[in-house]
Amino acid sequence: MAMTDLDIPPVRPSRAVQRPGAIQRLMSDYGQEIVVLLAIVALFAFVTMINPRFISANNLTTIFAGNAYIAVAAIGMSMVIITGNIDVSVGALIGVLATISGTLAVAGYPVWVAWFAPVLIGMAINGLIGVLVAYARIPSIVVTLGALSILRGGLISATGGTWISDLPPAFMVAQKKLFGLPVPLVAMVVLTLLAAAWMRYSAFGRSLYALGGNPEAAVATGIPAERRIVAVFIIHGFFAGLATILFATQLQVIQSTVPPNLELTIITAAVIGGVSILGGSGTVIGSTLAAILFATIGSALIFTNVSAYWLRAVIGLLILATVLADMFRRSRRI
Amino acid sequence: MGKVLLSAILALSFSTSLSQAQSAWTGGDDLPTNPLACDATAPTPTAKPYDGGVPTNAPDRKGKTITVVDVPKLVGIGYFNATSKGIADAAKEMGTMNAKTDGPSKANIDDQITLIDNYITSGVDGILFAANDPVAIAPVLKKALAAGINVVGYDANSTPDARQWFVNQAEFNGIAKSMVDAMAAEVGEEGSFAIVTSTFTTPNQARWISEMAAYQAKCHPKMKWLETVEAQEDNILSFNQANTLINKYGDELKGIFGMTSVATPAAADAVTQANKCGSVAVVGLATPNAMKPYVSSGCVKSVVLWNPVDLGYAAAYVMRAVADGDLKGGATSVKAGKLGELSVINGSEILLGAPFVFTKDNINDFDF
Amino acid sequence: MNLKSLFRHEMLLAILLAIVLVILSFQSDKFFTVSNLLNQGRLMTETGLIAIAMTFIIATGGIDLSVGSILGLTAILTGVFWQNVGLPLPLAAAAAIAVGTFAGFVNGIIITRFRVPPLIATLATLALYRGLAEGISQARSVRGYPEWFYVLGQGNVLGVPTQLWLLLIAAVVASIILGYTRWGRTVYAIGNNEVAARFSGLSVERTKVALYTASGFAAAVAAVIFVSRVSTTRSDMGTGIELDAITAVVLGGTSIFGGRGTIAGTIIGLCLIQALKNGLSLAGVKGDGTIMLIGAVLILAILVSNLFERSGTR
């Protein structure tokens, strides 16, 4: 691309005619979510034409339930990002929590202990991170980069990498069904909707947007910034714990290592879903849709016989296209 | 914007055109293959002169207690836990070896090189390694040889001149034969199958896939390879990929090969949860502990692997023999404790044995 | 901002580095030797080059996560241009570096022209460039380079590892640019207040594009050095190096929010991490223990520096 002229003013003149109304409002509130949703629908239509098995019940289950743990973790990540922070340690955290959960289950503790321990420990660890960010004023990327090293190193020295098998069948909640639907799918939908409603309608939720959008103004209106940041990290730990349960109970063995690049996938899901990395905007519906989009892309590439060697290039291209489409949409709206 | 989209479309069409040009059996390397005979006749070993390296001015270590560091591809996975245990067992048995395992936390060439470099500086007597990349690791191993350190590889080789000996768990073509024969026995001579591997850049996996392709073409020509998918070393991704394969091919898919100890149990779980046990076979490389649930339920009939504890054990004994000066170029066998005499192949490799096939009957005898 | 506050963190860090060096030399007599220290310099060059360029970017309040992928892409292209296309090796390396630099330029364009936040833009190109590396390589490695090529990554010039000279030159040039030129002041101005910088007539967009291009160039040069050091190419080269570089930069006192940071700090941060990795390993600490300690040092260093700063300014 021959774009040598760099002195173009960054703010583009408006080209779109403003049409006030329900659709307009929907577009401005959920623009990126709609872009991601359209991408999913388009992919579904395209791949189904090539191979109708793409929309078989089994494949829909694979797509919607397979990345549920990423979607659930991305809910908390979105909230963290909305307040203008970030967490690069969440992948390592999930690895640690899964190992704790599996160890408890095998040691003969009741399964509910094995389920809730990761949630509580996740909240505690992230609470500590939140304190360091909010009160010690260390940038969140620094704290979580440090936490990433500590958790990853700690996991290896604690377990030596022994896999956990012989898990009790009752522990395997992610393999069960609820109302005929897989539990991960139900959990993902319910948690996303609850979190979205809470973010939009509760005073607490709205204060997070204020904190991310304009911290000084938010503090001036009486929002206790430090406590909110700590709270957000604890909530993020809560969702990471829930994601861990889905992650750890999917298979009959737990690999006690940190899944490669998990934090990057979760962060990408959050930002592609429309959570502005600069804070102050976005919804958790978008991040869940983005997690589904990733699963759809992964499945679609196998179904369309795209050379496996080019798979990641295509994923990268699609991510870039989604981001650019969002920016294009915004620049038209101004 | 238009230009970006245009280039995007161009890149996409570029990629699809390439995918069309793709030969079958994605995921193999381009090295020459050497498929075994279809029946059980053992290949006649071709004598090859010693092609390993020699340490410079190594001190006389005969009978002395030596300090050895074991640097696997990565720490924190069951497989290398088992090799590390084997090394520790052998060291304890011999009483003249201080061995410790220290590896990168990710299978990363750079971290592994840095670690080995540090151990050269700290002055160990011997280095055991499993290479993440055969060529990338060579300069640092040559540096170790130049410093008079004994260097022995296991599991994943380096270029021969960068180490003295390599303990080969099972020859690539032997693994390939076991895998493809096991699959053919389960899905029949005309069955279709797919492969779940870690990444296409993992040398051992790429080698096995190439040898499997060659052996299948030679001995089971009517079997049909569908495709190979990557799943990193990630068990949930392996599970999703295996599920997608099942969904995509429906009844056409008769079997899945798992190429790593991560992919195989995940593929078995996918088949189990899809209620496809019996109609989709899973054959793969895996450690027995991870496979016990699926083998005892009858969903998986054969798991191919060598015993990694024995592999580490043999590597430690080879290291001892090399340090003592008992194992030199031209030797035809080496004594490895309880494993007895192991034979030398390919000039500077020591063969652990034929690959082992775990089945329902014997899997519970193993704990690693 | 005055010079004093700028150097407070770097001073603390330099003292910490000195303490660490002393402790580690007592732990192992192999640590504080000329050959070991020079060798560590060799091992940290790739991260160092990337971290120097990253310092500028983070000082503007941006970030570049795609550097590891640019490294991988450039490495693969060096091999492909040389072996498959048949260019002479110096030309192949130059062409690959040109592509890597262009990849950085594309980042800059996406960030400035399409106004995509740097983190998102480079997150997307992280996946894209790595994917291109994988697709172009078809998982094949290119090996067997001529002997002279290894001088860059494995040889010495005047007794010092070749690539360490490059790192030194890059550090000096970058320090001068960031500390003493109008251009460097523009970087800080953007980091402090981008809108104000734009209104005061600074060429914000042009500077940013130049910085991301430079970051691509640094990663590309690091790639060629890396290929020469390990004598092969792989599409997964440089995975995760972005986090190592960012760790060095923020440990070196560059504010992730922009507006503050020095090359000296980054270099000290880099040396501190490398000294810990190497020294602890020599002292018999395993790799997992070392990465835990580095994580803790990162958090504590910034924490202590924050405490000092607050007690000093308030």
C-alpha cells in the first residue's frame, strides 16, 4: 500500500448521514459487537455452503462450548481493561488454579470444595494484584508481568509437571448437560448476560466506565477509585476461577502447565469484542462474541481446507480486518 | 481502507492457492524416509563409522563422581518428568553421579541454549540434552565439547558432530510402522484417518509423520490420510481440533493419530465424549498414566511409546560409560544397568529398543 | 520534568544491579569473569536491540507486541530469500530486514492512519506476522549457512562478541537521540500529552510511524543476529521476546503511560535481568526459581521507586 502521505489530519470529516432512531442507537451502543456478530454469521453462512456439517448439532456444540472458558475469563478481563488496566498473568493463573482444583478433587475433598477453591484463591491472588495496582500505584502491566513469572515458575517448581488423572466423575462439570445443553455453553451465556446487565445498569458497573474514561473526573464525583480497582481485580479473579472450573473439568486429565498463549487469547477476545484498551468503553457481550468468533474461525479453517500452514496468518488477517472495520465504522460516525 | 482490504483478499487467495498445491500428509519434514518392511523382518543394520563429536582435553573422569545436568526440551510435562526420574534412578544406583534436571519452562530454543551455556560456565562434567531444534542447539553443544564436557543426547537429537552419543528411544521408521500397523488393524486397510500434532516445526513429530506417510504408501496403500491439524501443546485445543475433525468428516473418519502425549489423550476424550468409541479409533504416542482412563474403558486399544523412565536411565548409563572412556567410537554395544546390553546404530546412536505398544492388558503395570 | 527525577529510578536500579553483581559473584566464582560477562552480552543482544526501540515507543505511551513475530518473519525470510530465491546471503539478509522494517511501518500506519490503539494493532499483527512466517516457511528450516555468516552471531571482534558492538552502538546512538535531540523531546511530549504535542506543532503522526518502523527494523536486525547465533531458521523464533523486552524497559524506569524513560535505564534493566538469570543458574538455582525471582524483582523495583518518588516530591 502506497501511503506515504502521513500528514492527513487524524480526525476525518463525517460522511455518513445521521439517522437518529433505534438502529442508530443500537449501532452506537453495540457497534463492535454487531461487527463481530456479523463476522460470525457471515462465516457460518459461507462455511455451511461448502460443508453443511458445519452447522450440525455436534459442531455447534464444539464451537460454542469449546471456547467457553476463554469467554468467561474474558468477561473479567474486559472489566479490568474498561478501567484502563490490563492483566497479562491470567493464563498462568488459570494454570495454577486448575492444578489446585484437580489436586483437591483427587485428594478426596468433596467436589464442591474442588470447584470453589480456585474461585476463592483466584479472587485472593488478583485482590493482591489489585492492591499493588491501586494503592502502591504500580502500573498493572508491570504487576501482572511480574505475577506471570511468579505464577508460572511457582507452578513448575510445585508440581514438576505431573499430570493429574483419576479425577472423580462427579468433578467433571464441563462434561455435563443442563436443560439438554452443555454446561460450559450455559455458563458462558448466563454469566455474560448477568455481567453485561450489571455493567450497564448498576452504579458500580457504570462507575468502572467513568474510571476508565476519565479517572480524575471520576474521582472528583466521589467514586472511590482505589477500592473500585481492587474490586475489579477481585471480580476478574472470580471469573478466572469460574473459567478454571470449565477448563479443568473438560477432559479426564489436567495438564498442570500453563496453556500456551492463553493470556494473549483472552486479551485479544476482550479487545476484539470492542473493549477499548484505553479504557472507558466496551461491553462483555462483545468479548464473549469474540471468543465464539475465534472458535468459529478455528473450526471454519478446518472445514474449508485452508492449508494448516497458513492458519495463523488467516486468523491474524481476520482479527486485523475486524479491528479495522470497527475503526472504519467509528470514523464514519464522527 | 480499500487498499488494506484488497491486500487482505490477495493474501487470502494466495493462501488458498497454496493450500491447493499442498501435497498430502501435511506436517512432515522433507528429509529422506526409510520405511521398514511390511512384515516383521528386521532391517539389516548398515554399518556406519562413528560420526559423533569428541570433547577437547576432557579430564580423566574414570570412576570419579561426576556432576551431570539434564536439560530436557522443557520442564513441567509428564514425559520429561519420567526421563528425569530415570536419570535420577540411574544416578542413585551408580552412586558416582550427581544429576539434576533443569530446563526451560517453554519448549523454546533460546531459553534452552541459554541454560546450557550457563551450565558450561558453571563447569559440569556432563550434559544430557533433548534438543528443541537439532541445528540451533549445535553451536552451544560444540562449545561444551570444546570445554571438555561429555555431551550425550536423548529423545531429540542434535546434529551428530555436536554431541558424542545419542540415546535413541526407537527409530523413527519403527515408531511409524507400529503406529500405522496399529491403525490399520483397527480401521481396516481402506480406512480414513486424520492426525493431531503439536506444531509442524517440532522435529520429532515432523519426522514421524514423514515416515508414517512413507510406510503407509508402501504397506497400506489403500488407507486414506485426510488431514493434519496443529494443536500446540494445549490439551483443550487438541480436544477442540479432534472434535472438529469428527464433526467435519462424520462417518468417513475412522481413526485419529495423536502425535504427542498431549494430543493423544485429548483426542481420546473427544472420541469418548462424542460417543464415537468403537467407530473412531485413536492411536497415538502417549504416556500410560494419561491414557489409563481411555484404555481401560476400551475406547483406545493401543498406545505406542517407549518407556521414558528407561530412556532417561539408559542416557545416564551412557553418560557414565562415556565419561569413563568405556564407550568409544566403533563400539557395538554398551551396558546399561538393569537394561542389559544396548546396541549401537547409525554410527553414534544407542538404541533403547523397539517401540512398546501399551494395551489394556499391560498398561496398569506402568506408572509414569 | 527535571533531570533529577528522571534519574532517580535509574540510580536506584544501578545500585541494585551493583548489589546483585556483588552477591552473585560471592555465590559462584565463575560468575564475575570477563568471559562469562561477555558471553552474557552475546545472549542479551537480541532482546536488547528490541528493548531499545521499545523504550521510545513506550515513552510515547504506545507499545509494540508484534516484535517477536517480526523477528520470526525476518528470520524465515532470510533463509527463504537465500535458499529458495537464490539471493546472495548479504542481499537476502538485507531484503529480509527491509521486509521486517516494512512490517513495523505497517504497524505505524495502522496506528496513526486508522487510529487503532497500539496495543490492539500490534496484537493483531502479532498473530498476522507469525502466521505469515509459518505459512511462508511451511514448517521448514533453512540451514547450512556459510562460515563467515556465523561471525555475526558466534564470533568476536577485538575480543568482544560481534553483536555486542552493535548493541553498544545502538544504545549510544539511541541515548543521544532520546536525550539530546528535538526528536527525543518530541517523543516525551507525545507521551506526556499527545493532544498538546499536536497543537504545539510537533509532527506526532510522523514521529510515531518512524518509531514503529524503527521497532520493526530493530526486531529485523535482531532476527539476523539470532539466525547467525543459532545457525538455523524456525518460524517460532522470538516467541515471547516482546514480554522480555517490555520487562527490561519498564524495569528500567520507563513509564508505561509514557512521557518518561531513558535508554540508560533500559540497559541497566536488561543487565539486571540477564545477571539474575545467569548468576542464579551458576549458583545452582533452577530456571523456575529464577523466573519467579525476576517477577518479584520487577514488582519490588517499581514499588520501591514509587515510594521514593512520592516521599521526594510530596
